[in-house]
Amino acid sequence: MDLRQLPARNALRAFEVAARHESFSRAADELFITHGAVSHQIRGLGITLFARDGKRVRLTDRSRQYAAEVHAALAESTRRIRAGDRDRRLIVSTIPSFSARWLTPRVGRFIEKHAEIDLELLSTGTLIDFNQKMWMWRCASATATASTRACRARNY
């Protein structure tokens, strides 16, 4: 399919939010635009998706199914892109003394060897709540003579 034939992403987003709230005003608040802009973007989709009921809008039967499909597609594509980003990201959390004395001097070599990985170093004395199914290096020892044996990879 020619990409020019696809609906505008902003129009789909406006429709999804308006359908979820069944209100152009609440959709406008969530999207930080005017309710008129929400209406204009939805009209740009080229089909009747809402029926007026006084001052209120309601989804038509066809648009209710379309809303479910748009929501599912947006959720799935967001999940995929976030999962892909997670595959290239390594978060290492250590206490500050270990980070300063052992880890930081070695970071440059790691980045040279693994330029495709986004490395994030967190130096903190508190526990970090990592997302599920992420690898985290947990370092038990933080002395100046700490070795790599003190660190173990663990899948959370």
C-alpha cells in the first residue's frame, strides 16, 4: 500500500482518544489541542465516525470496531518499538564508590567494543526498580579491589 494513502497519524491518534472518551473536549485536553482541532483531524479521515446526540458525540457501530482496531494497532506498535529499544539498552546500577573506582575507568572500552548498545550508568545507594525481563548487573562488593567475580548477571 502506498504510504500516502494511509490516514495521518495525528488523525488516528485524535480519533483513538476521542473514541476512548466519547468526547472531543476530553480528547482535546489529553492531546493538548482544541476540541475544534480534534474534530478537524477526525474529519480528515474522510468517513463518518461519530454521530451527534445534542452536544454529545457517540461512536457509530462501524466506528466502534474501527476504534478497537486502531487502539490495538497503536498499542502493539508501541510495544514493539519499546521492546526493540530495550534490546539495545543496558542499565547498570551500582553504589557510587564501585562506580567511581572500578566501573567508570572501564566504560570507554565497553563503549568502543559495543557501540550499538546504549549504556546507562546509575550510581545510587538505593534500590532501583527495573522493568521485568531486563538484565541487570548486581554488584555485591564495592571495594577498590572488587573484581568482575563480584558481579553477577541476573534476569528479572
